Amino acid sequence: MSEERASAAMATPLTTRPGLEERAGPAAQPRSIGASAALVAAALALVIFPLVSPSIYFQNVLTEVLIFGIFAMSLDLLIGYTGLTSFGHAAFFGVAAYGAGIVATRYSDNLLVTMLAGVACAGLLALPMGALAIRSLGVYFLMLTLAFSQIVFAAAFKWTWLTGGSNGLAGIPRPDLGGMVNFSSVTTFYYLVLGFFVAAYLLLRHVVASPLGHSFVGVRENESRMRAIGYNTWLVKLAAFTIAGLVGGVAGVLFSYFNGFVSPSEVHWSTSGLVMVMVIIGGAGTLLGPVLGAALVLILQNIVSSQTDRWPLIMGLTFMFFVLGPRRGIAGLYQDALALTRRAARR
């Protein structure tokens, strides 16, 4: 009898098991017409923003938001969908930034060459780091990822011949596309970042909606059950870790272009903590929620900090509000407001 039950469980698709799809988060639910309209409106606003905004400053702020939005979405794949809380995600961001920067300053500033070099560096780090870290669980996993990240930080600090050490790597040029397009202007670079942001979102959206993405959620919900029905959970977690590292690497490469400078702070644990705050404030397990979290955090950093010296206090209070208050952060607030609107419309 037990064998029959096991065979039935193996034959049952993961997404049809009771309760799992409901807990998979908003990404697994059909998007409403209102949400789709809001998404289209936001996309149009991002496209026309440089055309209607004469301010170079605000274009730069939005460019940075999009870069960190990619970074936050990549971490959300681990925290929100797979249940792996990593404190070493900055390692992929920083290593990719260094990889692209070194290639751009010493060999070629071609967009494809530097992007591939940076993302390859992130992937080559994510595979062994993930293979070791995912053997542990909970706080031990978190501490292992932190330890690996600090090893990378120490290497960036000590290998002055390669990284510039504490002085960093300066003079990184904006990329060029074989002489056809140069992204040196603020507006053209903004559209380059926007293109990568859309591509990263569509890729991650496809991943979380696929059978692989459902297996991520299964590991998050009940890893022992997943093993019992035949899934290799080690490979599932390694896939999530590697994909997250690669997408985080894309953000790192774009940041090196944007900043023109890379330093050891890009691989420091504080950068991992910053992007984790973005994910929590925006709403883990929602993909677009962490982008909103990135926008809020960077607005507090770039704009509010110019108005008051107490902006870290405002940041701390904001973080406490979203941790103790609404379910799923900013995305949760939107979902709750949408639910209230629907209830009111039915009356």
C-alpha cells in the first residue's frame, strides 16, 4: 500500500498538490486585469521618463533603481521562492563588477565582451559556493554565505595587482556596441539598463512559473517531502543559487558601467544586507515587490539624505514598519488594497 501511495505521489504534478500553489506567492497566481494594466502603465512610464524629465539627476537615480531592482529580484529568487536566506549575495554582484571592469579597462569595452566576462565570473563563483553552502540549513546556510562573501571581500582588498585593493578599480568606461551604439550619454545608458531590467524580469518570471520554479517553492515549503517523492533537492537548490548568482552578476556589471568605479565595498556584507532590506520592504516572493523596495531605499538614500541628517533613522523606522506591519511588504499593501476594493465593489 505504501508503494502505491508513493507511486501516486510521484505521478502527481507538483503544482496540483493541495495548498502548494496557493502558498507559492503572487507570482504563481493569475494576474488580474487591474494588475496587468498597472504593469503596462509602469512600463510606459519607464520608457517615456527620459523624454519628459529634463533632470539628469533623476535619470541617474532611476537608472540606479533599475540596477538594484535587478539585484533585488535575483535575491528574491532565493529568499522568496526557495526559502534560502543568503547573506553573501553581494559576492556575485561585486565579482561581476570587477570582472567587467578589469576587461573594460585592460582589453575591450565592448558591451557583449564585458557583460559575458562579468556574468561568467559570477557564475563560476556561484556554482562552487552554492554547492558547499546548500548542504547546510537555516542560520548555518546564512553564516556560510556570509563567510564566503567575506573571503571574496578579503581577496578584493588584498589583490591590489588585480583589483586595486582599497583604492578600487577606477576609469571603467561606459560600454560600446561595436561602434554602432555608444552608451556614454545618461539617456542611452538608461535605456540600456531598462532593457536588461525587462529581460531579467521576464527571465525570472518564466523561471518561477516553470516546473523548476514550482520545485523551488516545494523546497521552501517542505524539503523533506520533496526528497521523499523523488526530487533531488540539492540540485534544485543549486539551480536556484546559480540562477540568482548569474542575474545578480548582470546587476553588478551594469553597476560598474554606471559608477565607473568598483571597490571592495561592492562585495562587503553590508551590500548584501542592503539588498536584503530591499527584498523585505518590497515583499519577498513577488519579484516586482523588491524592485519597489529598491526604489524606496534608494530614494531615502539619495533624496531624503540631502534634506536631513537623520535619514538612517527614517530608514530604520521604515524597515521596522514593513517587518512588523503588512504581509509581504509594499506588494502586500497593494494586494490588501486590491482585495478591499474588490470587496467594496461586490457590495
